[in-house]
Amino acid sequence: MQKILGWIPARWHSKGVPGKNKRVLGGQPLIVHAIRSAQQAACLDRIVVSTDDPEIAELAREAQADVPWLRPAELAADDSPVVASAIYDLQRLQAECHYCPDAVMLLQATSPYRSPETIRAARNMFVEAEGESVVSVTPAREHPHWCRRIASDGSLEAFSPEGPEPLRRQALVPAYHLAGVVYVASIATILSKRSFYSSHTKALVISSEKEALDIDTPFDWLVAEALWSYPGRGESA
């Protein structure tokens, strides 16, 4: 059976929503929501939190997640790639803990409505497809065919000019955008491509707008709070 590491990155700094990874939603911090969903999925070999914040580390340990060390400052900047921190942890886990999983499942703390069922579905898709990676997507709210760009003279033009533009949404090929709910990649993919993506990435479709919510702005936070107050909202795409 493949060993899949549940890996939760949670930096202290955030431009959009300051301190968001430890903000409290529904009685518990976002970092704890992520840990609880991973624990309830009961399909991950280990759950590790990567953070540069001692307070987040303490919250994570109290929730029974593993925080073997704090992330170095050079890996916690705004422009630090998430995959660089994943590689850093993988290398230290192997060197210092003699632990080497087959794959990593990235679970961002900013997706508080992620379900254990989705985590299990991502794991199963990765194992059954024998692929390099699995990434969650959600149906696009605005289809690319309806997008426009502004030309140098200020006029609007089609963003994707190739082909005639359909008049009805039903005639369009379905479009999806990335949802930050879950990413799974083999260790070989992460180390060789320095990415959770590959040419053989499989798509896990998240149909629930609520579950696909990624908190990145103050408005997203307001939506998350509203959804908590009205739990039946946002269940369909």
C-alpha cells in the first residue's frame, strides 16, 4: 500500500487576510480545520504541518499533527514557492527521521470546507490511476469564451479569438479552474519537476462551491463566515 504524506503548509504572513491560517472559523482555527479533515479521512500515512509561526505550530501539535521543525525564513516569504517547502521537509524527513513516503497530498489550510470524502477520493484516484499527480478543479463560474481583454487602443476584444463564439452557454465545452482543495503528487514528480503538476495530472472535480472555497481575500473570509452561519448554502456549483 502506498504511503501518502498529508502535508499542510501554513505561513504566518498573509497579505490578503492577515494571520488567516490561525483565524477562528466556527470555533476553531483554519489550521485545525485542515488537520481535522485529514484525520477524519483516515487514509494518510502521516500528517505534517509546515509553518514558520510558533503559534500555528502549537495549535497544530495540540490537534495531534506533526510539526517536526519550523520552516526557515527564506521559505516563508511571499514569493517562496510552496513546492520548495515541500521538498525541504521531504529531504529532512528522510535524513533525520528515516521517513520517505511514496507521495505527498497538499492540503491548504485556506479550504476549511474540504471534506474527508474528498481527501479519500483524491487518494483513491491517485492510487488507481497510477498517475503522477491529482489536482482538484471546479466548474468555471465564467467561461473563457465570455472573457474579454482590452486592446492597446482601449477597445474590447475576445480573450480567446480562435473560432466562432457560441451564443449559448450550453454549446460550450465545459471549462474548469483550479481549486486549491487538494493536490497529490508522487515524490518522483515533486523532486524532478519541482511541482505538483505533470503532463499526466488527473482532475478531481469538486462540484460544491462551498467546498471549493479558497480563502484568499477579506471577501472570501466573509463568505466563509456566512456559509458557517447558513450551512445549507453553497452546496452546488
